Amino acid sequence: MPRPHALSAPVDLALPRTFDAAYGAGVDRGLCLGGGGLFFVAWQVSYLQTLATLGVRLDAADRVVGTSAGSMVGTAMTSGKLKRLHAEVSLLAKVPALVSALAPASELAPSQQRALDLFLKATDGEPATVQAIGHAALAAATPRPETMRLNTSLVLGPGRWTSDALRITCVDAYTGERCVITREANVSIPRAVAASSAVPGIFAPQPIDDRMCMDGGVSGTGTHLDVFGGAKRVLILAITDGAGVSEGMMTLHPEDGLKELGDLEHSGTAVMLRTPAKVDLLELMSPSSVPEALAMGARQAGDDVALLSSFWS
């Protein structure tokens, strides 16, 4: 009888949230790629590809932490496929696999809507809140987990893990623990990215070792900056810094982003934060948001090239 998906000697993927551990000690250049749906995939890809074209190679980062949308972009960048992903996103209408992997179905079953609503309306990332969302995600009648893994592999290519720098975050849907997947975990890239991008109620939690894992953004800010604690410098691409958010949503409290940023700086890390110039948080999963996101990312990268070149060198 075939064994269930498990490792003979599983790596403990759960990583407690704390800046005291200095997880980033010894890291020279860090790149944080946060979550934000299809819109933020497009913005990040355009921003990073434009910078690369202008001579700023962020693939020199020795730690890349990708969450949800950022897990896909981080995988593409660390595997040398950023240009390919940029082309695919630019031709979104001709890439149904990407839409299937990142955009929700037009109609959701009641159990799906219940899980999604819990996530969208959550005003904090406290353990009890995250667990409630995770339990609803586990109970939701979503498409089968392997469907998303297949679509992800069609977008990103073969599932070999090529970079020691890459970290992909997700959340144990039952325990609420934050998990960080690395090359040593022996988890395929499509499975890791699918887990990190499994929006509650829209996509099924993914089996990772003995866990069922959901979107890494179900975690407050969704940037996981403590994984960089003690690093020399970190560039952060986030959907928002929280400053313009008047009410909590998607487990993000309005003050969380700035506090986490301050904690990273307090650990001795020089930080540079970039967010989209304009964003509609209710349209993050809409394919219609992609053209504007691509144009915005390219424009902002052009504006940032001199400053970022100095910061990164």
C-alpha cells in the first residue's frame, strides 16, 4: 500500500514568531515579497523585471521570503524565470493556468464563502482568529488540492527547488502555526507555492508533511519580517504598510505593518519598503487589475532605480 505524502525524517516547518531569535543573522541582502493576489503578482514581477533591465539585480539576495503572491514571484526570480513569468502575466488572457492558479471562481459554495468571509473580515492575526479561519478552510468544499499544484507547475515549470536563499511561508490550517518551507524540507516548489497561496475558501489547504497548510498571508501583515531579524539590509515589497488602513481586514490590524517594520529596524536591519502607488484591496484577485499593476510596477521601479542601487550595493 502506498504511504501518504510524508518525509521519513520530517523537518519541523513551524517557526515561532519572534525577533529575539535573530533568524536573519548573517544575511547581507534580504528580499521580502509579500502577498496581495493576482494584482500584486503583476506589480512585483513588473517592478523586479524593470529593475533587472536597468541593472539592479535583486536576485543577488541571500535570503528571499515569499508569501502567497510573493511565493510565486520569489520562486520565479530565484530560479531564473522572472522574465518568463513577466511575459506570462503580460499575456494573462492567453495563460489560463495562471488565472486558474490565482483567481477565484466566480461563484463559491456556502462553505467556501464562510471561510473566505472569516478571512476577509478578520481584524487581527491572533492565534484563535487564525485557527478559526483555518478550520473553516479545512471544511470548505474547494477544488481538490492537486488541481492548484498542477496549475502552479504549469506556470512555474518543473518542481525542483534550486535556491538555498528561498523561504516560502504558509500557515498550518489546524494549529494556526506559521510554517517556513526551505530547500531542506524536500517539498516540491508547486506544493509549497500552492500552500502559500491557498486563500481560505477559494483554494484547498495543501498537504505538507503531516500538516494541511493554507495561505501564508493569514498571519497579520503577511510579510514575516522576523525571518529577517538581524540581517544587514532588507528590501520589502508589501501590498500596504498599514498606514492608510482605517479598519482591520484579512488578519491585518491597521498598526501591525508599521510595528513589524519598526521591530525589524530595531534588530539592526536597514530597511527599504516599497508598496504600490495605488491599490484597491477589494480587487486584488481580479484579472482586470493586471494591466494597471504592470504599468505601475514598471513606473515605480524606474523612479526607484538610483536609490535602490545605492541601498543594495
